[in-house]
Amino acid sequence: MISRRMFIQGACGYVLGVMSVGGYSCLLEPRWLEIRKVFINIHALPKQFEGMTIAQLSDIHHCKYVPREFIKKCVRKVNTLSPDMIALTGDFVYGSKEFISSVAEELAELKAKEGVFAVLGNHDCKDGTVDILSKKGIRVLINEHIPLYRKKDYLFIAGVDDLWAGKLDLETTLKGTDDKPKVLLCHNPDAIEKIKHTNVDFVMAGHTHGGQVCLPLYGPPVVYSKFGARYASGLFHEEKTTMYVNKGIGVSNFPIRFFARPEITLFTLQNSAQII
Ligand SMILES: [Fe+2]
């Protein structure tokens, strides 16, 4: 039989446990940055691009729960990685357009010799956002591509409109490209269903936040994807396309993260034909 004392001790333990998990997921993990370094194999990568590095920041969701100071810290961290190029894969704000100016001011401090490129996410309003980011030197790609030259060789950097909030058009995006490697920025990883039928080599995506809450031995119970948790985070190979899904640095819906730490990814491109 459970005594009154045992009951009180159990109840206190339960409350302390809930408070610890709550404190960790609300206060600690959302600011506990993870830096992931990933090698990406690209067939026929021109020699000049061997070892090129790209830093990816995604799903910043600047709002009262993702303060400017944290974004500043993330920008500083990206700059310490000295990437050749920076990719921003959408969802710059959450809930209100009023935050776009301040997030753009922080992103203006990003430094990469090959440039800073961006696509919009489902939380971004095209009106205003494109102008504000462009004025800070960020090249926003909406169903378009540019060639990136090193000496006389090149590859393509492309970006698509958002799958949910925009009109994702791969045909327009890739029109005029040739057989040189293609690196694509795409907010929503569900688009891999279409992208895998093209000759895009590498896709950087975000959107899922890694589920934001991951249960031990189960994974994320909620992922905003028609594929459930399949593309929640990490590296995927579909047909000839490699896709990486970044967990983002911000939060949406609930200001918590649990076993889904905010992430900055640093990719290094390498020629798969030269890997023994
Ligand atoms: Fe997001």
C-alpha cells in the first residue's frame, strides 16, 4: 500500500521531472547551437570547386521567441566557419512581417566570397522580403539560377519558390542550364519528389525543424510533411540527387526544442569520381 509520504515524494519527483524537461526544452536547447559538417559528393564536380564550402542557415523565424541576439550569435558563428558561400533556405520570420528588417540587418553581416543566396519559405511574404534582403546584398533566387565561375569553369546555384506558399517551377528554374553540376536551394524537402527526376545534384532544404520535438526511441511525432518523419532532418539520396535537410535555428508554433537542436551546417563539396 502506498503511504501518504511515498505519494508526496512521487508527486514531487514527477513535478520536478516535468519542470526539468520543460526548462531544458524551453530555455536551454533552443539556444544550444549544433554545427554539423557534411561532405557532399558530386559527380563531375569541376576541379576548381573541389573543397568549396557552403554554410547553410535555415528557418530563422525571427520573432519574440527567437531574439535578435541569438541571430547575431548564429551569424557570428557562420562567419567563424569562413564558408566560400552561404545558403539561407527560407522562413526568416514567424507570424509577423515586422521582424524582417531586423533579421535582414543581422544577415547583412554574413561574409562569403562567393556570395550569400536565399530562397523564401512558407512563412515569408514575397512583397517586401525580397527587396529588403536584396538591399543587404543577399541574392534571392525564385525559380532561377546563376552560374558560379571559378576561372573558366562553373557550376549552377539555383533556387526555387516555396512548394506551399509560392509556385515552385523546376522547369523555369533549370531552363538554360547544361550538364554542369547544380546546387539547389529549396525550402520544403517534400519537393524532392519532383527534384529527383531532374539532373540536380545537391539540394539544401529546411522547413521541418527536425520535428522540433523528438521523443527518445520514437523520433518526431509531428513533422509538417506529407511524408511524415521521412525527411525530418539529415542526408538523403533519391535517384541521382543528394538532399540535406537542416533543422533550422528558430522555432514555430511552440517556443521549444527537444532533441532537435538548432543547427548550422557546413558542407564541403567533393568530386565523387575521385573518391577511392
Ligand atoms: Fe520553418
